[in-house]
Amino acid sequence: MKKELLLVAIKEKEKQLAKLEKHIEKSSICSELYNKVVLEKAILKKELSDLEKNKFAEKVKFLFPRKKTLICDYFKE
């Protein structure tokens, strides 16, 4: 359900961007609004990708210790 809502919202943002793209050079307000809509679209895409991630796998990865790379590791011969 939420996935469909995000897809619809992304489509709406794309429509807004198409309309604003024509007026970017003419007005600073349109340019600022265009940048705002681009950010909103990016946020929606990130939320969509987060929904598609496997949450269980992410939790399991978090439990296992990671090998830490130290600065001296880069200078080993």
C-alpha cells in the first residue's frame, strides 16, 4: 500500500518538475521551487528503496562484527 502511494507521489513530482523546468531561467522563485521538488523526489525515492530492502538481512548484518580498517593497514607491504 505504502509502495503504491510513494510511486504515485514520485510521478506527481516528475510532473511538477517537467512544468517548472520551462521556467527555471525566467524566475528565481521557480528555480528555488524546482530545487525543492528535486529534493522531495529524492527523499521519496530513498523511502521507496528503504521499503524494498530486506530488513531481516540488515539486522543480521548489524549483529556481526565488522573488520575495522586502520590507517596502518594501508601502509603494510
